[in-house]
Amino acid sequence: LTLSSKLILREGKLITGADQLITMSSTATVESDTLNLDTYIDGPVRKLGLAGQSVCYFPVGKENRLRWVKLRDASGDYTVEFFKGDPLSLDKVLDTALDHLSGIEFWSIRSTADAQASFVLSFDNVNSGGVTNPGDLRVALLKEGRWLNAGNTATTGTAGSSGSVTSDVQNLNTLPET
């Protein structure tokens, strides 16, 4: 399914898959309440033609929990999906700047070769492992079999509550699919 205008999610989950992908054209937008944790896209969603957009929101999730991600100042095409699971199952090698990774969740953010963006990842209390100090959070990217520190330029929320962490701008043309 390719959308060229607006996708409005009001209640429940929209299930997608590699063979049932929702593709949003460069003109398409999505509307969904970030506080309605039961409403999200369960599976991959693709957004085409971002060109320095200030914010692009992906209301993705799994297991009855919205785990949204936003791309800031993004260019390129992106496919985004959220996973409940241990990212160390993909690779166990951590950059020395990283202490550890969440063992219960991660996002797959795949891009075209000429893409760049910063990533705003949501967290939600114990559903995200119990964030104790948002200032210590870092976004991690998997590159060539190693988890790299993608930084923390901003956070929202407080310890024990919901919030987000924003990465440094990443030039993804130097990264394989992440």
C-alpha cells in the first residue's frame, strides 16, 4: 500500500510485514497520539523522499506498546520497525564509549545510501528497562558488527517516567543498514 496524503491512526494497531509494507510518499504524513500507547504500526513502515524535514514521526510498536521514533533533519528514504528483544542478539561487540545496551528493545532504521538524520528514540518507564538517568542515555548504531555511540544531544522526561533521547546527526551513507 502506498499513501500519498495522510495516515491517521486513532485506535488499535495496524499490522504490516515485508510483503505487506506501507509506503508513504514524500507528501504523506502520519497523525497519531504519542500518549495513546495502544495505537501503533506493528511491523515495518517506509517513508520516501525526506529532504531536510525538521521531524518525521514513526508510530511503531510491538506487544501492545507504542515505541515511537522520530527522525530530525532527515534526508533520504527510510524503513523503520520496532522490536521487543535483545539487540545484542544481532551483535555483541560494543564501542568503548558504550557501557551497555537495553536488553529488551531496539529499532531497525534502514536508509538509502545518501541519508542523514538524527534519531529521537522514545522510552517508557519499566517497559524500556527502567531509565534511571536520561542524561546518561546514548543512542547506539550497529555498524559493521559493532555497536557505536551515536550520542545524546537532548532528552525529555525524567527517571522512572516516559521520555526520549536524541542522537547526534548521523551520515548514514557511511553505514550499512542499521
